[in-house]
Amino acid sequence: MHTPELRRWVGDVEEFMSTYWRREPVVFDTAPPTPMDVDDIDAALAGGTLRSPYVEMVRADRDIALKEYTEAREVLSTATSGFADSNAILTLLEEGATLLLRNTEQWHRPTAELVARLADETDRRVEAFFFITPPGGQGLPVHRDDADVFLLQVAGSKLWTVRSGPPDHNWRAGPVSGEAGPVLLNAKVARGQVLYIPRGYAHSAVGDQGLSVHLSLTVREIGGSHLARAVPRLLLEGMGLPARPLDESGLLDSAAALLEVARTRLATLRPHDLVQYAREMQRDQKINNTETASVARVAAQLTE
């Protein structure tokens, strides 16, 4: 199994897949390199362009309004809201709130490269999130994620509680109301350690020593709705039909051709093929920023 990136996170990949994947939470002492550190976060906040929804302040015990940590800017006499207010963010951090940086793979190239490698190895869509939590702070209540999650502790430490998975196939991601199931893992995750949480397993965390900074990589999985959307595309992909048949006969001929192709493809379609196609569709929804734009390169080409 050629999975060099996943190996950095979990060590023995074959043992991980056979013992823990979708079965059990676990902490690894693998210390993979982080694509973003505290200095990078400071630079992003100081850069002036970071805005909602990429930046969010959260607390488990109350909602934090957008206006509490963002500000409006006037550009070409037009006010645009949602820009990160670094001073307000630091104040909220000191008061116990958590800073959440969403989808950092979309605006931070080293993170994008990491996500792209892991997506290739897992054959699934991967996203990245950074959480910065003060000691004693809890950003989110007990919740379930619609993804397998790998968490790398970048700085400080955090106390994690992971409970059991959903009771059946019809579950929802988000806060858990009522009984969340038995506790499977209580762990203090320190700098350099990796915590794996299987998809759908309820969990929560509280900041421990120092300012807790962790990177969360979410490995997304498809569901019933993805399979349903994939069927018509898979059955009819690449089929050319007249754009505007002129009469009833033309419409009937097009309908017959469409049904014939669909029946032929459906007869040989296997469940595995449908699942694989739906996963590819999900991955294609987002393009990772792994290519560096270069104005200098364009200038050089224009002078050739």
C-alpha cells in the first residue's frame, strides 16, 4: 500500500486500516510536519484579507455573532463586511473563545499540497481546519463529523473525549442531542501527537496547557444522496443527443436512443463502480490551490 503521507500520520498504514479505520479512536506519536504554525496564523490575520467564512470564533456555551470579531472595509466607496478584526479576535481568545480557520487548503498553499497528497492516497475529498483554543476553552459542544478526522496537535495540549459511533445509518452530523454513547477514549493530546476519530463518532475537547493549536484534516465520505446524483451522470455521460429536435418523431428517436444507452450501461454497472464514481464526483467539487500563480512568469513570457 503506497501511502507515504498517511504513513507520516499513523505509522503502519496496514495495521491502522485493519485495526482502527472506522472502528476505534487512537492517538499516535508520529509527529508529522505541520504545514501551518502560529506564525503563519499571525501572518494570515495581519495580512488584512482574511474574512468570513474562512475565519470564525466559536464557543460551546454560546453563539458568537459575526460582528463581534469582524469589521467592514471601504473599497471604491463601497463598504464590504466580514473582514477579520485581529484585535477583537485576540480579545475573544483571552475570554475563552476558540478561533476556527476554515478550509485553509483553499488559501494556504502548503496546506493545499498536504491535502492533495492525502486525497490522492485515500481516494476521498479532504479538507483542512485550524483550531486555536485557550486553556479551559471549549469551542464546540459534543458533536459528530461526517468525516474521518486526523488531528495534529501543533502547539500546547488538548483534552479529548471520544464516544461511540452512530446507532444506525440514518444519522446527522453536528451537535449531539441526548445520549452520545459510551466513552471510548479520554486522552490528553500533546504537541506532535495525532488523534484519529472515526467518522460519526461523537467527540468534544477542552484546551489544556498553553494555547492549544491543532490542525484537523477531515476525510469526507459519500452518502445516499451522492449515489443518487451519480446514477444519471454515470448512465448518460458522454452521450450526444440533438439539442432541439424539430418534431415529435425526432423527440421519440432521441428518447429511444437515451433509454437504450442507459439500459446497456445499467446492465453492467456494479455497486463498486457506482461508489467509486460518486467519490470522484465529490472530489471534483473543489479544486485545491496547489499551483503557484506567478506574475513574474507571465512577464517573462511576454518579453520572449
